Amino acid sequence: MSPTSPRTSQETLARSILAALALAFAITGLGFLLFPEGVLQGIEALGRSVGSFLPPAEGRFWLVLAFAYMVLVTVMAGLSAWDPQRFRPMLWVLALGKLTSSLTALAFFTLDRPAFVYLLNFLVDGGIVLLVGACALLLRG
């Protein structure tokens, strides 16, 4: 459908739902970044208000989110490898995810503490950004 074509009611509904999800994801992500313990404490307080739940094991909630992110980048890279021309736009999404990871790690390395894992993540994901960007540019035309 071209940008000037009239939208169906289904498309309008889907666009509204997806825009709301995008906003919710952005707010949640900022919350995780800026107030990670506060967000977890809020979620645990909500859980206590509806039942008797244990807190998550140390670091396990973040492991859930990290694993989900790695599944997404694996699928983006895999689909792009399977049909590079068709999925070329996905390469820019993959590069953006890795750029965000790289720069966030650099920020933690410089502003929080010089932990090796932050430096390594900055370098590895930064290198991936360059590789993926180069592939996207190679597939341009």
C-alpha cells in the first residue's frame, strides 16, 4: 500500500496498536536503563498486592531480557543471510540494536565503573555495527 492509498480499518487499528506498543517499549526501556532496581521493586510490589510471590533470583530477570534480545538479533541476522536483498532494511535495525548496546556499554564503562565486560561489549558490538553497516551498503545496488 502506498502512503497515499486510503488505509483500511484493519491497518488503522494495527498501526494504533503498534504505535502504542512502541511507546510502551520506549518508556519501559528508559525505566530499565534509568531506574533498574526501582522498576523491579515496583513490579514486585504489584505482585505482592495480588498474591504471594517470591522475588526473582539475583540477575535472572535481566537474563530473560538479554536472552530475548539475542534471539531477536539472531533472527534478524539469519533472515538477512537467507535473503539479503529482501531483508536488507532489517540490517539497519540490527545495526541500531548493536550500536545502542555498544554505546550503552561505553557509557557504563566511563561513567559507572571500568569493568572489562563493558569495554568488551563496546568493542564487539561496535565491530558488529561496522560489519552489518558494510553489508547493508554492499547490498545497496
